[in-house]
Amino acid sequence: MQRCYILKRKLKTNGNSWVLYINKSFSDILGVSPEERYVELVFKEKILYLSKASSDSSSKNLLVKKLIKRGGGYGLIFTLPFQELLDIQPEKDFVSFDANGAILKISKSL
């Protein structure tokens, strides 16, 4: 039986952009390791879906991004286009993310 996790957090500032920090339990679900920190990003209806990048990700027409290492977990940089696609204002909005299987779903928290 797969476990489902749901969290609600604010984005943290990171220079001119914003970052969402993902703790170790979520990175384990995604299968992300210090050597393989690339994830595939898919946007659908103001929701961002993350999954571990496969070896043929570059041949597909997918957005692949490298997670930044931070302590025991990782961070995903949210540039302005990400913020616009998710319709979030980092100064005031929270994002919720949940993991079910090997996919992490990120959206604006209502």
C-alpha cells in the first residue's frame, strides 16, 4: 500500500528567486539521491508535477531541472515563470505539496 503525504509551506527567498525545500522523506519517495538530483517538471492546470528524471528525459520534450542540495534534503528554485504558472505570490501564499507514489504534486494552497 502506498502512503500519501501532504504538507503546506511558504517558499523561502533565494537571491532573486524563491525556493521550496523538500525534506529527506519526500526526496526518498521521488528516488532522488545526491548523485541524481534531476527531476522532470510537468505543469497542468496550475499544478506542478515532479518525478525523477529518466535517462531519456532529454529526448522527450520535458522540462528537466536539477534540485539544489541543502542539509538532508533538496530545494527546487521557483523562478518568475514557475510562480506565474502556479498563480502564487510567494510573499503571501502557501504552497501545498503531496507525494503519492513516485510523483510530487505542488500547487497553491487554498
